[in-house]
Amino acid sequence: MRTRKFAQVDVFSSAPLRGNPVAVVLDGEDISDEDMQAFARWTNLSETTFLLAPTAPEADYLLRIFTPGGELPFAGHPTLGSCHAWLRSGNEPLNRRDVVQECGIGLVHLRVEGDSIAFDAPHLRRAGDATEEETEHAIKALGVEPSKVHGVHWVDNGPGWLGVLLDSADTVLKLEPDFTAMGDAKIGVAGRHDGDGPADWEVRAFVPSLGIREDPVTGSLNAGLARWFFDADIVHAPYTVRQGTALGRDGRITVRPEGERIWVGGPSTTVISGTVTL
């Protein structure tokens, strides 16, 4: 064991304690998989990350992402929070325009946009409408009236998201899921706010199989939903998302298309900076 640089970053909020925290070990070299997993269980956050030297020549760093229940090939808020911590530590990208992260799904490009960082939404590993059986399971687990469900679609960019489009933000906020019935499913729900709402969309993310019943603010889910929404002409322009409301958070996410890319981002705030012994 040795002392390593560490940060805890609040992602998708410009004010501390309103977004989604991620624990970032800035020097993850020579830590075993077992110790990475043990530290992730100990932090008890939705994700804990470890930065290592990249194996791809065009990448700035390799990122490994752990939940209390296991490792993920990709996740959004850990990607943004880790990039924020890496830049705050004085690092500069090889490419002066983009930071390039290597992770389980390959290379992910990130871009600093004022006070925020955005990542290029990965293409979906699994897409398309859910089966009738999958749809019925999601409806039962969410405890929602079928008439309020406007679509159930795979939006999996690594974690395994199943997206559910509901009739309104109000329906999203009133959900009281049956987590036992949900089982291993990872279900994200979205509904539109009316014209004078705090954002364009309200989103919630349910992931009991990862040791976290509800994730406060979720970059990977919003990236997957964005791919679905733009491909299906559900949305046609940049939009904003609020997430975490049901947990007393106030996460804000921006989604912006740019040619074939979709940039998903928001502000991050360092809350804890120091060292950890691992």
C-alpha cells in the first residue's frame, strides 16, 4: 500500500452536494482488481474510479469504473468527474481540443465547454424496442399504469440500460418502484416537463443490482436516451434534463447534437481533495 492522490467530485452541479459524487483515485497503478472493488464497496458511492496509464497511444488515460457491486465498462458521471479531477491536477491532453479517455467500451472523447465538461455519447451496444415480456417486466417493476408508458427501448451503452418513456415529468417523480420485482434490470425513465418547467425533461435511474437503488444523476443513461430520442425523432434540438429530484438533489444535464456526435455534459465541483492509502 502507498499514498495516492484522491478527489471526490460532485458531478452535474455547480454547487456542492446537489449532484452525483464520484470518488477518483488519480494514481491507480499497481492496485489489484480485488482492492479496487473493496475500495468501491468502502466508499459506498454509486461509482469509484481509478486512473491508469493508457494502452492506446491516442488516449490521455485509462479509466476503470467500479460500483459497490462490480466493474462497469462505461459510465457517464464518473467519466466527467474523473476528467475534471485529472485536469484540476494540472494535466493537459495530447489533443489540445479533446481529452481522450480509454475505458471498457473503447475511446471516449471529452471537451471542456466553459465551466462544464461534455462527453461524446457512445453508440449503443444494444438498441431497439424491448420485447413484450421485457416491457411487461419493466411496467410491473415501476408500478406504473401501462397507459402512461409511451415506449420501452434498449439504450445500452455499457451498463445495460432499458429506457422507459413516460407521459410526463410528474409521472416520473411519482414512481415508487418494486425493487424486488426489478431484479437485475437497470431501468431509466424519462418524461417531459411542461413549457415552464425547470428543465425540458425529468429522468430517474433505478439500478438495485449494482448496490444502489436509485442513481442520483446518470450520464450514461442520459447519453443512451439521447441516442434513442434523436434517432426516433422524439427530440430535434438541444435539450436539458433535471435528475435527482426524488433524492433531494438537483442535477442538471445538457444534451447537444453536433453532426453525428451528441455531447452530454454539465458542471463538476471538487468537494474533497487529498490522499488515500491503497
